[in-house]
Amino acid sequence: MNKEKVISEINKILEKNNNTLRVTQKNIDKPLKETGLDSLSMMEMIVEIEEKLKISLPDDELLKLKTANDLVSLIAVSYTHLTLP
């Protein structure tokens, strides 16, 4: 899955959950702490992403996330590994 598709999926989930945050090229490298997304909202979003995309994001990698770009890259890589033959 490419990064643009991942960003689109994240934004759909954020919108569905009435979160006003959107991932854009302008804020993709901004620290997650500065986006207004608290840890509970982040974990809810992660769970929904995992369920929707049928992937499992490694906990140790989730703990390393600092920016939305980190999250997008992790999802893209996890999804790619899942779909490889």
C-alpha cells in the first residue's frame, strides 16, 4: 500500500471518529504530541486501522512513533509484508 493510500485511510478513520485532525503534507512531519491527538485517541485509531486493513502493527514499533509520517511508513511497510506472496 502506498503512502497516499495510507494517509487517505487514516484521514477517513479520523473523520469517522469526529477528530478534526487530518494528515497532510504540511503536518506529516510534525510531532504527534503537537497535533492534539492524545494517547487514547492514538490507540483507538491504531486499533481501527489494524481492524480495517487486517494488519497487526508491532507494539515495539508503535512505541517509537514520533510523527504521522512514522505511522504512515509503519502501516505501509506492515501492509506490504502482509500482501507479499
